[in-house]
Amino acid sequence: MKFSARDYRMPRYKEIPNVGLYLEQTVKYINECLAPIEISITPSMLSNYVKKGYIDRPVKKQYYADQIAYAIYIVIIKQVLSMDNIASLFVLQKATYTLPVAYDYFCSELEKTLVAIFEDKEEPLLTLKGDNNIVIYKNSKYIEEGYVANELRGNNGFGFDEIFELENGKTLAELTQDEKNEISARKIALEQIKKEINNL
């Protein structure tokens, strides 16, 4: 199913299970919430956040709403911020807002940013620039620049990915998922969230 930023909604604090979820249940819940934006957490990651003191220890091996909310925030924002920066933000948050207020605000701002990035009215537009140079624009905004490949290459893409060759000689369809993430719209959205956080 095609991702729709306008339809995507993060669970608000009151909607997070507060009945006590075991490790695997907690991981499954978070991953189901974040699957549409292609972000995930593993049991070892969650356990490490607890071990490092970023999240309170589970009570009788069970995680509750506070711990789950912090875990969701961490796994999203660590895409663009270091854990040291995240820890500093937690200190600021605890001194200024309750967790439900801060978490719900984050969810709202993330959703707005995703809509701004993904729900532009225009489809991506390929524009020729010179003999073989092409530029991708969306809503008149520069997205990426490259070249028309001599042949279709790669199997990790769709649309014009197989013919759009980057400066490094690879087509978009030849990039690994990590390489794609570096230039993806989701990356742009998270970088925008980072700017908003830095402006607080």
C-alpha cells in the first residue's frame, strides 16, 4: 500500500497501552505504529535504552505508557540526533512539560512535517539540464540532480529510479536502503524535525 502522510497518525499518549507489555510485545507494538514510516526497533535496542538509563526499567519485566512513549520518541529522533543530544532534550522536557504533553506535541509536529514533505500536489518532475543532465523537482523544489543512465540498472526502486544515475555512477535503483535513506524524503522530514527542536 502506498504511504499516505495525510492519513498517517501517531498514537497519542492516552492511546498507548498502559496495562504492562512484555519486551517482545512492546517491540511489536512500536514497530506496528512506525511501520508506515519505515522505522523500527529491536528487543536489543530497547533493552540497551533501559541499560543506558534513557528509559526506566520495566516493572516485573513489563513496559508501561511512559516507557513506550520514550521508546517511540528515541527510535524516531535518533535518526537525526545523537543519544547525548536526546538525553539533554529529556532533561529539558522534564523541567518544562509533562511527558503526555511533550509526547503528544512531538507526534503532532512529526505528522505535520510528514505531510509537508510527502503530500505535495505535484508529482516528481524530471527536467533536462544540458545534454544528459536531469534534475528532479517537486512543487518547484530541488530534490536531486543526476544523469540519464545508458541502460536500466538496479532492482531496488520504482518509477524512474532505474534510469536516474547519480554523481557516484549508481542509479537510484542500485542504492542500498541505507544509501537511499540518506537522500530520502523521510530523511528530509526528520532533518526538518531536528531544526524545529533546535529552535525550541
